[in-house]
Amino acid sequence: QVQLVESGGGLVQAGGSLRLSCAASGSTFSINAMGWYRQAPGMQRELVADIRSGGSTNYAESVKGRFTISGDVAKNTVYLQLNSLKPEDAAVYYCNARRYVGSVYFGDYWGPGTQVTVSS
């Protein structure tokens, strides 16, 4: 199993910034992607950004230019810098780790989530 622990959520005013951190532990072999998802009340969980073991990144259109993902998948750490926050960014943010063995998908692992609240 893989355990993910997030930190860094909180309450911030619109236009402010936060930095989320996530560390994975346990059976982290073949984890080759980590990322952040978010879920607002009544909404589906959605991808915010992810990073692959080779360093490539992927962002949701709604956060491009405002959020930055960084980290080292091989070291099982990922960060998300959230700048220019908007009220619509408020959600529970979940850290994700994805396991592939070769090209075979083996599963997703999730942290418990950290709340981001943005006041207008």
C-alpha cells in the first residue's frame, strides 16, 4: 500500500497564494506519476495538475498560469503552488499517486485531502 500525506491548505483571500505539499510512503515502487485533484461540494473530482517521472507536467486549463506543480516522483514528493487564487478554486485538494508497471495500469492512491478556502 501507499500512504499519502498532504499539508498546506487553509483560508486565503482572493488573489492570495498557498503551497500544498504531499509525501508518499510505503510500497512506492513503480509510482511514476503524482498529482493533485480537487473536489468542490456537489462537483466531481477533477485533475488540477500532475507530474510524471520524466518531469513532464499537465495542467487543467482553469489553473494554467496560476498554479505550478513541482516535485520529484522518484523521491515521492510533489508540491502545488497556488497563486492568484479565486473563490472558484475553493475545494478539497487531494494528492494522487499512480502506479504503472511497464504500460500496465496498476492503480491510484489518494491522500485524505486538504481544504483550500478562498474568501472574496
